Amino acid sequence: MAKLTNQQPTSKYSKEMEKRAATSDVEKKRRATAKKTENLRALRLAKEAEELAAKAAKPAKKKRAAKKSGLPDFEREV
């Protein structure tokens, strides 16, 4: 047997209004998330562009020339 609750029976109109309200809440959250994602993407791309420009402006370090002799210093005759 079904359990009775203290809720009043809802009309078809009120059910439809609740459905629309719930749908609009979900849609608002989706739009807010999309907006935040777009802003974060723009910030990330700007940061990456700035880092790339800084890296291009910075001169490359010169590498040291490697020793040509394969012998350690103490075994070489001077």
C-alpha cells in the first residue's frame, strides 16, 4: 500500500512550472560554467604567449666545449 505524505497534490500547471524552474537553474549553471571556462582559457593562452615571448627575448646560454681527450687529468702527460 502506498504511503501517504503531508504533501498537497500538485496540479499539472505547478508541475510544469517546477520543471521549467529546475531546467532554468541547470541552464544557468551550465552558462556560468561555460563563461568561467572561457575566461580561464583566455588567461591560460595569455600566460603561455607571455612565457613564449619572454623565452624568445632571452638569449640562449652558450654551452661549454667538451674536453677532447678521453683520459682523466691525472693520467695525461704534460
